[in-house]
Amino acid sequence: MGVKGKPDIIAIIKQKRLQWYGHVKRMPEERIPKLIMEWIPWDRRKRGRPRKTWMEGVQAAITTRNLEPDQWTNREEWRLVSGRR
């Protein structure tokens, strides 16, 4: 289908997720995207296996790339390790 040599879509999604995470973490505390990212709902979930959350995906990407938890504070370093050059 002509996709040889192109980056994997899953890798691109993980890269963009890390970029957005770093972007939001550097925002001031009163910004709505940061408030939403750090918000914890108080309602219970439905029965069955819980779905993966966006934050669980971020944590998985951070651990697979061997990143430090506070490495997002340095923007230039975060760009290099999150995949954007």
C-alpha cells in the first residue's frame, strides 16, 4: 500500500502524546487543559475491565523510553527524548 519506510502510526501517536503531556505540564496551574489533566473524577466506573486512561498511556510511554518523571521541565531535552527534533 506504499507505506514502507514511513513511521509507524502507533509510534507517532505515542510521540505526540508525550509532546502534548510536556506542553500541558509546563502550563500555568490555572489553565483549563492542566486542570482537566490533573482532575480525578469521583464517580464510580461501570462493571467489567476498566479501560486504559490517557494518563496510563503517558506513563507507559515514559517508562518504555526510560524518561525521568520531571524531565518535561526542560523543553529542549523533552523534545529530543519525546521524538521531535
